[in-house]
Amino acid sequence: MNDHVTHVTHPLVQHKLTLMRQKDTSTALFRQLLREISQLLAYEVTRGLPMTTRRIDTPLEPMDAPVIDGKKLALVSILRAGNGLLDGVLELIPSARVGFVGLYRDEATLQPVQYYFKVPTELEDRLVIAVDPMLATGNSSVAAIDLLKQAGATNIRFLCLLAAPEGIARMREAHPDVPIITAAIDSHLNDHGYIVPGLGDAGDRMFGTK
Ligand code: URA
């Protein structure tokens, strides 16, 4: 672990992740576990947010109580698997603004191509949390963050469930200013770009497709 990557080793996160990795875990349980883990990860990814105080009245007396400072933060889901992480984080931060980035891989060039991009206004004034469960090659994550920066974002964090060393290296090279928060750093990518040992195709497992 270093400043660029935070590996969340909390026992609850690790236990739930093990259940998610198991190939016979049902779609319904996978989805529920993802929701639970994303809330635990949301706790980590929002660590250190700037705080201010607000004058409030308790039943006993007034006090200056701590509240998060600044504009509502922006959660950006990298479609489609990002939506699985998004839902849980949004439950914990219900006032967050939400954006979506859709990318597909051009099979000829193997490069990500944008097909959808819709993000909140005033991105430059918000903490932007980009969510995608699998940081594999890093190609789509790097492309998504390129787009967020072009749209004005300057303060971005990247939240994922599993990261491959290859994806972390790619992100560190392209976006050293974007911290990565992950529940696991796995061994490597296979020839098809899947994380090993991983959990398979996150989108298929959460949506029950294949
Ligand atoms: N995307 C997935 O869903 N799984 C992987 O292992 C890699 C990328």
C-alpha cells in the first residue's frame, strides 16, 4: 500500500469479498454483498473530506457541530458494472450528484470508445468519486478519468472492488493524482484481460447475464 493505493483490509470487507468470489454464489447474494461492501468502501473513500461546523441547537444547548464542507460530491459510475458499486455508495451519501460514463472496447483497436457521458455541473468544485468494481487493464478507467478531467474535474478518487497490478500501474502512470481505493489487489490478468483469481465478469455476476 502507498499513497496512490489504499487497500481496505477490514475483516468485514474481506469476508464478504470471499463470498462474492465463490463461483456458486447466487446473483441475488452477489448483489447484496456488493451493496454491503460498497457501503464499507464508501466509508474509506470519503475519509479526510474537508469539514466545517454548523451552528445547531441540541435539546440542551447550542453547539458548533461538524459537517462536511463544500459542494455536494459527485459519484460517477463507469457503465455498466459501476452501477453495482454506485447503489451502495449512494445509500450512504444520498445527496451526492450522480454521473455516468459509458465506454465500449473497439475490437479492432482494443481502445475504449465513448458511447455515453453525462455528469453533474460544476465538476471542478466537487470531489468526484469514479466507481468501477474491476480495475483490470486500466484502459477504460484511464479513459473515463481523462473524460472527467476534460469536463473540469480536478479532485478525483477511484473506487473499485478488485485491482490487478497491471491496472494499478496504468493508472499510476496516466493519473498519479487520482488515489485508488480497493478491497483487493489480485495476482495478474489472464490473456483475456480477466483478473486472476478475481471473481469472473462482475457485470454478468451482478446482473445475471452471460
Ligand atoms: N472485468 C470484469 O468484470 N472482470 C475481470 O476480471 C476483468 C474485467
